[in-house]
Amino acid sequence: MFFIYNFLTFLLIFLSPLIILYRIIIGKEDPKRFLERFCIYKKITKKKSLIWFHTASVGEMMSIIPILKELEKNKKIKRILITSTTTSSANIFSKFKFKKVIHRYFPIDSNFNSNRFINYWKPSLAIFVESEIWPNTYTNLHKTKIPIILLNARITEKSYKKWILVEKFANDIFSKINLALPQNKETAKYLKYLGVKKIKICGNLKYYGDKINRNKTINLVNKFKKFQVWCAASTHYNEEILIGKIHTKIKKKINNLLTIIIPRHIRRTEEILSELNKLNLNVEIHSLNNEIKKNTDVYLVDSFGISKNFYQLSNVTFMGGSLIPHGGQNPLEPARHNNYIIHGSFIKNFEEIYSFLKENKISFMTNNLSNLEQILFKKINQRVPKFMVKKIDNIGEKILKKNLDELNNYIK
């Protein structure tokens, strides 16, 4: 199986000039940093001992930001490297002012690349987040006796069934993990079946969230004070059209209604604007910093890392990726900011979290526009009680501490 995997990675590298060119054209690749995919760096980095985190994209990166902030205080740690695979995650990282943490793109997982990467950075510890399993990188880390931790580990039934098709190969890879810290019991079960020997359930890091600086939102509050606001966050293709239609219906009842749309991928801004214009909606773009007119229908947020500022203005947030078969997005951030959550039926990626929110009467599922309209109209003037937000915060703080305690056992 390794032979087939390495053949496929060789083929990927062979075709990579065309793939990368296409990704640059569509905005999914950084034209100034694509050489990092091959462990070629423009700026030579001073050699310091470091620990390495790898995340896939925005959600995974955001979940470990509190971990990074705490580890920066550890005098034993000289430097932290974080890698990711998407430009959106790199943009999010740039918003934080870390002193010890640097970001690079994760290299293509060929045997040559992974060896080159490990030899260049020489990490003392490698920490992979959620579902990041890379056969060549794991193998070469294991050969060099660098401990591997799978943090906030997440293996779904669907992905487990795929791995079990190549059971011997999977066991060879997963057995190289020194410690797995799964989000839930289901993941712990699958990790055990796949060959991980040391497993400790510490909970889902996404329960933890930094407190917002309310002074930074005063200008926003003043900007929107004449409107009745609600949010549609992490929206995907086609969902913005549905949200636009809902806005049109609700505005007949709430004259000063304003819908804030925060798309999952801001590169879709022009596409979304075009679709909303077809619905005859008046749209303002956040980055243009225009004054909001009285007849504005939709405020379209086209900047990274500021979603929580807008949740302060709202009582209700629709969470995207759930009306289409995507699997949903993390609803905890708006819930932490006193927002009720509305979502569709496609929430496979966050079933445990949604179950918690439903049990505590914070989230509501909808299957059609009429039902969404009813829930929104009912909750738009209510806020999630403070004691429920405190409950989420307490869970998050305990989970963060458990994970940090386990990581600190491996930091020399």
C-alpha cells in the first residue's frame, strides 16, 4: 500500500506546477509562498529547538490558538512552528501577534519532502490536529524518534470505514502515534481499532473561546444601532440565496431588518454579491467601510477573523454548511456570544456539539424556509441567558487545561 501511496504522491508532485498554477488563478494558493509546498523557503530560519503543530484549515487552527497562547508562556519552548494547507488559515494566523510562533505551508507528503521538512526544522515534538494523518510524515517522524501527538483527534464513522479498507496500512500508520487526545468516545473507539496504543479523552477544544474585547465593537454597535440585526455565518454556495429570500420575507414584518452574511470563503464575495443583487437586495460590503443606508438589506463581511465582533450585534445566527450536504460548521462561537443557533439537517461534523446545544435549548434545526422564518422571528428579540454561556465557558476551560496538561508531559 505504501508503494501505491508513494506513486500517487510522485504523480502529484509531477503534476504540481499545473495544479498550483490553477490554484493561484482561483485564489487558493499564495503566489509568493507556494514553494513552501516543496520545503523551499525564501527566508532562512535561525535554527532553534521547536515544537510543531499541523492543522488543516481555519477551524482547526482556531481551535488551537488558546493552546499556542498558553505555550508561548512556557520558558522551555524557544519556538513554535504551525503549518496548514489553506491560504485562509494563513490569513487568519496573520491576525495574531505571536512572539514565538511562525507559520509555513504544509509540504506535499512525499517521502523526500517529509524527510527534507523534518531535517530542516528538527522538531522535538510533532502535534497533528483533528484528522491530519500523513503516512510519509508519520513514518519519518517515527524513524527519527520524534513523538507524534494527535490533538483534538476526530475520526468519523465514514473515515473509519475508509481506513479499515486498508487495515494493515492503517495500523502501520496509526500505531506510530505516541498519544491521541480524542474529542469524544466515538473517536477514541475508532482510534483503538486502528492501532493507537495510548488514548486519553480530553474533550473538544472548540468549546473554549477567548473573551471578546468589547471596546473594539463600540463603533460597530453605533454603526448598526438603527437596525434589527441577525447573522448568517460560515455560509456556503447556494445558502446565501436562501438567506436572501428569508430576509425578503422577514423584512415585511420587521421594517428595519438587516442581515449580516459572513461567508465561509471570502473569495466568493463577488459571486455572492451578484446572487443577492438578482434578488433586488441592497448590499453593503464591509471592506468598503461605507455608511450603512436606511434601505440596506445585507451587510456582506469580506474580511477574515472578525466574525465574533458581529455576533455582539445579533441575537440569532444561522450556521452555514448545514442546508447543503457539507456537514456543518462550528456553532459554539456565536453561542458563546449569546446567540441562538439555527441550522439545517447536515451537521455530521458537529453532531456532539449540536446535541449539547439542542439539549440546552440553544440551537434549532430547520428543514425549510418557512420553518427558518418562524424560528428567526420568534428568537430575534431574545438572547441566550448568561448562565448558559457561562456553562459553555466552564466546559471549555476544563477541556483546555486537560489538553495542556497532556502536552506538557511531552515538552522537554
